[in-house]
Amino acid sequence: MTTLDVGMARLRTVAHSIWRVWDVTGIWVKGKMPAGLYGRSLLIIIAPMVILQSVVAFVFMERHWNTVTRRLSAAVTQDIAGLIDIYKVYPQDLDSAQLRKIAQERLGLVVDFLPVSEMPPPGPKPFFSLLDQALSEELRKQIGKPYWIDTVGRSSLVEIRIQLDNAVMRVFARRNAAYASNSEIFLLWMVGTSLVLLAVAILFLRNQIKPILRLADAAESFGKGRDAPNFRPRGATEVRRAARAFIEMKSRVERTIEQRTTMLAGVSHDLRTVLTRFKLELAIIGDSPEVEAMKRDVDEMSRMLEAYLAFARGDAGEQSEPTDMAMFLDELKLDMERHGHSVTSVFHGQPVVTVRPNAFKRCISNLVSNAARFSKSISMTGHRDHRWLTVTVDDDGPGIPAQMREDVFKPFLRLDDARNQDEGGTGLGLAIARDIARSHGGDITLGDSPLGGLRATVRVPV
């Protein structure tokens, strides 16, 4: 392997490592991002605001205030340098009273002279050392003598000591004469305006998000078979357009269901009329083995007709209403026990749930009837939490192989051991049950039962 190949291999390894780190970082950032539109919209508003304020603060504080502070420090240092020149060149009185008077009245500086001694040790530096840096640089540049400064000890004054040949010159200067000290006002305005803008953004976004949430609630209610009578388009133009599209879709679906129900009612009436004539004609003919067989065929045709119509109709015309599920399961238990089956029923949680009662009873009844055909013991368990109603039907029968558990929900599929046959033998029992569960916004799944047979789980939102 050549040196070029080794280099390329290392480059690919480094690139792969960088890509992995980037991928992991992206996944972590994505996991930390808000999932809702409200949080993401706030982030879109807050992030540019914070970046803009940070850039403005940096540019203003680090450039403008730095320049202003350096110029003010240079001016104070020039005044001190001028006082030193006067002290050296011109004769002074004993205590330099005239020089100190000029410094205080004309320059705003308090000056006195101390005996020659060692400079104090360096004091603590402030968190923002802009003044220290600017003043120290100007003292070194313009005076060039040993010095000591204190910008922390007294909040409104700056103390400067300069070692001369025969004395130590101590100067007290106002802080605002050497430092642009209005940073607090700028930061206060920056934070205050940011909070006002953030409050306005939050109020605005809440008003914009509400119509979207109402549209989602209306769609969810319609998916569960419930009505949303007070819903109407609100909010921004795009949201109103989506709401109007939902209302039109809802109207078309309701018209389709109404037309299908009307058609099925007519078909049901016509077919029942024909079957009734069959029964009357068979009754007139009299009793014989052949007639009894024909009567059984007619009865089976009646049951199959009812099953087909129920599957096609889907019980969509029924309105949802609060239903006591604990009482509902107890009634179903008593009904099955009257037919000689061993059934237990338990319910946990708040029992009142809004469903279409007749349709949901048929859903659970189909599952229980299916279990009763192949088992001796049946257990019904209900559980309701803040989001879901879950009803499980367990039996001790032979069960269904895992690879066939989805096939048994197919309409009109009748297998000898598939356990999807209803009493009429139409193969619609589990199909009708799943159709009802899905019309409530839920579903039915099949699994292994603790009793050794099949477990059917109905899960619908509340």
C-alpha cells in the first residue's frame, strides 16, 4: 500500500468520524427541539431576536463603548500629565495648594501628594476590565512612570497613584469622566424591549394556534363519529381555507353515508319482503322434511342478509353519547351467561365513556361470541385512562396462529379454524368489530391470552 493510499484511508476514516459526530449531534438537537407548532414558532421568533440583540450588544459595547472609554481615559490621563508637568516645571507652594485648587476647580480632579513609598499591591480586577485596560494603557503611553490604579474600591471614583521623583501623586477622578458608564441603561432597554416583543409574539401566536387546534379537535371528533356543532372557520387565510375544506369534506362524507343508508334501507325492505313471502308460502305448503330444510335455508338467508347490511351500513347513523362501560360489560356478561357461557367482567378507572352504544356493544359482542364458539371460559377486562379506553376479551380456546391474525379480519373470509365466523357463517364477525372500532378512531389487535387461548384487544380514544 502506497503513502497516497494510506493518506486516503485516513482521510476517509476522519470524514466518517466527522459524519458520525454530525449525525449524532443532529439527532440530539432534533430531540431537544419542540415538537408543537407553538413552540417551533416561538423558537423561530426568539432565536433571531437573541442573535440580533447579541450582535448589537457586542458591536455597541465592544466597539462604541470601547472607543468612548479610551478617549475619556486618554483625556483624564492628559489632565494628569499636564498637572505633573506643572508640578515639575513651575515652583509650587509648600503643600501645592494652588495646583490642587486648579485641578479640582478646572479639571474636576482631587489631587494630593504623599511621601515616597512603595506602591500598594494590585487590587481586585472588575469583571468587565475595560476601564482598567484603557486607563492603564494611556498611563503607560503618556506618563511612563510607575503607577497604581483602583477602579473597584469606590463605585463613583477612580483612584490613581503615580510615583514621582520626590513624592507619590494621588488623584481621585470621577468614574464617569473616564468611563462610558451607561451600559446598564442600554442593557435594561435591550432586555425590556425583548420582553415586550416576546410577550406580543406569545399573545399573537396563541391566537394563531387556537384555530388550528380547533380544526384538529373537529377532525378528531369527526373521526371518532362525534359531531362538532360549534366549529366554524377562524384564524389566518390558510387556516380558514383548511377549515372550509374540512367542512366540505365532512358534508360530502355525511351525504354519502346518508345516501348509502337510504339505499340499504330500501334494499333491506325489498329483500325482507321477498323472504317474508317465502316464509308464508312455506307455511301454506305444510310440514315435511323438505319444507323444514327450506325453512332453515330461509332463516339462514335472513341472518346473512342482516349481517351483510350491518357490515355495509356500519351503524354510522347512531350518535355518540356517554355510556357506562362497567355496566355495559356486566350486561354483556349476564347475556352470555343466559346462553350457558362462563364469563367474568372487570373494569378499572372512570367508567363513563362517549361512544356509539349500540355499535360498540355489537363490537364487543362479536368478539365475545367468537370466543364462546371455541372456548369454555371467557374474561372481559376494561381499563380507561385519560386518553384511551381498552377492553380485552380473553379465552382458553385453541387461539389463532400469529401469521393468520390479520387475515381473519378480512370480510367474507371463512376458514375452518380461523375463528372469524359469526353465527350466520358469513365471515363478517371480526370484520364488523374492527370496522366499528376504527369508526371510533381506534382498532382491534389479536394476541396470546394468559388463559391459553386468544386475546382480542379493543382500544379507542376517549
